[in-house]
Amino acid sequence: MDLLRSGTRFIPKTLNDDGDNAVTYLPAADTTELEKQRGYKPLYVGLGLVGLAAVLTLTTGLLVWHFHLRREEMILKKMYFGSMSITNQRFIDSYNNPNSQEFQQLGVQVYLFTAHQCCLPSLSVAVCLSASKTYTYHIGKLPTGTIESPGFPNSPYPSDTYIQWRLHAERGHRVQLMFDYFDLEDDCQKDFIRVYDSLVPLEQQVMTEKCGYYKRNEPLSVVSSGNVMLLTLVTNKEKNYPGFRATYSQVPLQSQDCGGKLTGLKGTFTSPNFPSHYPPQTTCVWDIEPVKSNNKCPKDHVEVNNEKICGYKPYITVVTVRDNRTTVTFKSDMSYVDTGFTADFEAFVPTNPCPGKFACANNLCINNPLTCDGWDDCGDNSDERNCKCGSDQIQCRNGLCKSKFWLCDKVNDCGDNTDEGNCGSCQSGDFSCRNGGCISENLKCDGRPDCPDGSDESKCSRSVVMQCSEYTYQCKNNQCISKLNPECDEDVDCEDGSDEADCQCGKRPYRHSRIVGGQDSSEGEWPWQVSLHVQGSHVCGASIISDRWLVTAAHCVQDNVEVKYSQPQQWEAYLGLLVQSQSNKWTVKKNLKQIIQHPGYNKDSYDNDIALMELDSPVELSQNIWPVCLPSATHDFPPGKSVWITGWGDTMELGFAASILQKAEVRIINSTVCETLMEGQTTPNMMCAGVLEGGVDACQGDSGGPLSFIETSGNVFLAGVVSWGDGCARRNKPGVYTRVTKYRDWIKRSTGV
Ligand code: 4AZ
């Protein structure tokens, strides 16, 4: 890297140029004008004073309005950076030091301005951020080093700060920056880092901008194209998170493993550094034959068979080359890098591309039994087209066949709603009541219950007081209201306000919206999750419902010949834990005072699979230890809605337990469908949830843990307790959970919660 890089090019003038002529001075005040006005002094003084008072009043008013009343509008922070490049100079290390002779000599020629201040605009005044710092590191003498946000990990990083870290590698090297811990605010408008492929913060050389949380097993790593890199941190004045820690090092320019000849009938290749970020300004060519380009994907892309591929592709992308050779080219431009790609290639005989298998339209080969089974196995649905639907399937209008299980389960499985039409007996224009029966749509939300169960008034902005039933919510004053799930929805519906009392439960201290893919949870994401240990090992999960009580599965506390699991002294409860065997300052270990197994628990059918555990002393609640909300007996968790399972159980059937708390999103499954899928082994005290394509489920070791439902208000409710299943993550075999609503009164009676 030889030049100070920048967008604006500036070639310094020589000192002999007419430097002075270029300077324009502000004109001096014209004194003769003042003398002419002398005769009218008293009148002007009077008018002047009135005018001055008016201007002062107006200015004061404006200032008060601006700084006090316009506060809301001033929150938006803007940052201004400026920079210039000097294209006719080689960069030498001494230019890093403004006091060096070399820097000062350069400064004589160029009025050099390294802009690193960020400002809040207010009227015409620029208010600078409270702190702004620059650190410079030279890699080489020491091969690696660490950068941390100030205060990491024990105290919050500072607010309203702009910090930059300049990294120099030796000539012929790139800078590599690897974040091993990253947790900033989720909103990149507030706190964020930026990594630049330059020494000054130039928009056109931003490699990446990050905020939010990155899991420990999701490497966040960037590599520069040359031997410099700049990391910047900008924070606002709000909530401060733990921050980040990163390791920097240098890698030889030539070391990059990219491009080359690919031989053999099968193989895999990836973009450089995959799954970390590829470097900017990189071209890799794998094998043979150049191809014509088109103008799709003008920025970073992969080009194969004259086709450019870019952006995020959540599904497999298949490209077929009808030739015995091809070229794959990967190109990145100078800004914004990403994690790249991984690709498999396989040679095939054109006359028989998928011997013994089904050839998808996108040329993927799948096993024959996967065709016409109602699941999209090809990724382009071609295995589900032109099928003759079986007697156990329904024919969707769009030609697909779907299992009769999915008929009227409130999930649009066909994609065109064929499976969800004609489900009630009501005509169009009629409303179908939850417990059957039809009423005119006009009667919905008219303030009077017209359906026998009041369901025509259950999803309205106003609630109606009506006779108590399984479809109503009972307030503390024993009045029943029609609104569905009124608890903690931020509207007071009960006359006594009891539906909005005690709504601190189920709140999570952080937002975790930026996690994509993967299954690791983050610190404090599920603060009600408990790990129950026996003899030093994790055995089951549980959920915190108060500072004294946990809910778990009855089968977790069932004695066997070796261990008396029903005895409280056998157990240790770990609260606020993320990684097994890695307690931190938020983790609390508790012993138990008592265990209450549900009296109706049936060890053969797993009916009433629920138990309560009392801690031997109350736990101090914190951001990582917090109770989940218990749903009222009539709370509805409708099929098709998304719920979260969490636990340290096995990560596959007959697999190993997880070390980091895992999470997975599944959907609630209609009870009738579930009863059929589970061959009649479910009871009304159970509910099913899963992903019926298979691959996502709870497993051994997750038992007793929560099935968490996140309500729109943000409060999380305990919908279920992990109970049983037919293996783990098998197709058409959902997980079975204890239906917590059935036990609301029993929990209240047993614990007072
Ligand atoms: C278990 O053995 C277990 N697939 C829990 C849940 C499931 C299966 C087994 C659901 O604890």
C-alpha cells in the first residue's frame, strides 16, 4: 500500500505558486458610513434598543424552542467525515505521526486534514461528540494483538464516542481482523463498527458495517486487500452493551487460497476465507474457458457458465454446464465484503444425469420416494409437479398434492390456500364462531357477543364483559371478558386492570434480532431457562416462573433403580447459564427445597408431564435470570404460529448434548393433525410443535425446558414444557409438549404464583 487512499484527488501546488493571491480577506467595516449617521443618533438609539430587545427575545425563544422543545427531532446523529488523497506521494510510516519532520514537510505542501471528528449538528453550531480517539498498531514486530472496546468485558463501553483503530501490516501482507466476541446495540443507527480497507474512513472503502450480536461459533472476520485497515466504533448515548474483542494479525498477500484447476469428478471450492468475509478487490478463477459477461450483478459475484450469481441465496443454486469443462470466476470490488459461498461440483453423463434417482428441473438428483410426497425436496418444487395425487392427498388448485393431514389446519400448505378454503360451513360474508356456528360478519366487534362463545368479540380493540367460559379471560375481580389473550397486551381490558398487572414477566433485557441461521443462543436471550444437574451433569431443562419456583417435566423427576430423581437433594439448578461448565458472574447455582410432581402424571402415556421445583432460597433476579409469563387457562396458542424451543439437549437423535444453549424456531401443530401423526398417543393435555419436513426438534436432554411463545407485546409466555417425541427431528414426527394452560390453576394452588 503506497498511497494515502481517498476519493478526492489533490495534487499539491508548489510553494512558488501565487499562494497569497488565492487568499481572500473579509472586507473591513466602512467607517465613513457610520459617521454619516451621527445626526440621527437619539432616534436610532431608541429604535436600535427596541430592535435589539426584539432580536434578543426572538433568539432566546428560538434557542429555548430548539434545545428544549425540539429535543425529539435532535436525536438523529449525523457524522461528517472528510478526507483527501495525495496521489503523487509514497506513504511512509512517519506520516502516521503528525509531529514527525516528514509529516510536517508534507503538511507545508498540502494543508493536510485528517478528519476524524464526528459532530452533532444543531442550528449552525457543530457540537462534537464527547470523546474521539485514535489508536495505531503496527503488526509485524508482534505477530498478533487484541483490540477491545473500552471497558470490555466488565463495564459498559462509553456513550457518544467515536474511536478508530488504525492497523498497519508489513509490506506484502494483508491485515486480518477476527472478532471473537461481539455484542453491540441491535440498531446500526445507534451503535456500530465499520471496517475500512484504508487508513481513513472513506465510504467507498467500507468493507463492512456491523451492530447487534454475533454468536461465538459464527466467525466474524475481515481481511484487507492491502497492508492497512481501519476499524471505527461509533456509539450513541443510549444503553451500553458489553462491546467487542478482536484479534488482529497479518497474512502474506500470496497465501490466499483461491482459484486454480479443479480436477476429478466431484469436489468443493469456496470463496477466500469462507465462512469468514472474503477480501475486497479479489478475483479468483477456477479452471478453464472464459465466458461472456452480462451486466447483472455489477458488484461482487460468482460467474459460471455465462451467468452471474450474487446476493443472498437461502436455497441451493444449481448451475448445469453442458460441456466437459467450465470456468468459475469470483470477483469482489473495493467496498462491502461478505461471507462468500461454498460450492460443490459433480460431473454427470448427459444421457443419464441422475442414475437411479429423480432429476429435478434444476438438475439436483433426489431419491425417488421423495417425489410427489407433498414436500419440496428439489428446492424448485419440480419433484411435486405433474403428480397424480394419492387417496391420502388433496389436489391443490396449483397442481400440487398435499397430505390430507393439512386440510383445514389453519396453515396455507398448498401456497394458494386450497387446503384452507371451505373449512367451516359458513357462507361468504359470514363469520365462523370458534366453537362452530355462523353469524353475519357485520355482527363482529359490535360490542355484543353474538357467537355463543363470544368469539366474534374476541379480536376487537374493545373487550366485552360476558359469562365466563373456556373462551373468555377471567379478571381478578372474577369478571370475564371476551378478548382473546388480553394478558400483558398493553391495553387495559379488565375493569380492575388485572390483565395488565404483573407484566414484568417474560421480558428480555436485550433484543436479538440480527442472528441469522445457526442455533446458538446469546447471553440473556432466554433468561428463564434453567439447567438441572444431577451428580454434576445436565439432565433436564426447567423454566423460572418466580424468584422461588421452577416448572419442569414430571418424567425428569421420576425415580429409577439407580437414582431417586424425586428427591430435591439430588438436584442442582443452574440459573443464568449459557455455556455448560462455564459459569460467569450472572450464573447462580441453587439447591432445591421441594419437588411437586403432578399427581396425575402417567409414566406410560406421559399425560400430565409437569412438575414444580422450589428453590431452597429466593434467587436474585437479573438481566440473565428472569421469570417467563404463565398463560391464563384460556390463553390461545393457535396452530401455525411460531414458538421457540431451547435447551442443552442432544443436537441429533443418538447424538451429543450441546455445550452452548441451543434455540430453534418451530410451529404449533393442529391437535387433530398431531394426534394422527403420533398415532393416537397424544391427549388434550399435550400440544405439538415442530417442523414437519424434519430437521428441527427438541431431543433428549431438552425435556422439562420451555416452549416459549413471544407475544406481540414482547412478553414471552410459557406455552409448553418439553415432554416427548418419536425420536428427534424425524419427518412428520413433531415434538410433544405439556400444554401449560391446562395447569394454570394447579400451579397457582401449589406455588401461589
Ligand atoms: C427426551 O428424551 C426427548 N423430539 C425430548 C423431546 C423429544 C424427544 C425426546 C422430542 O428427553
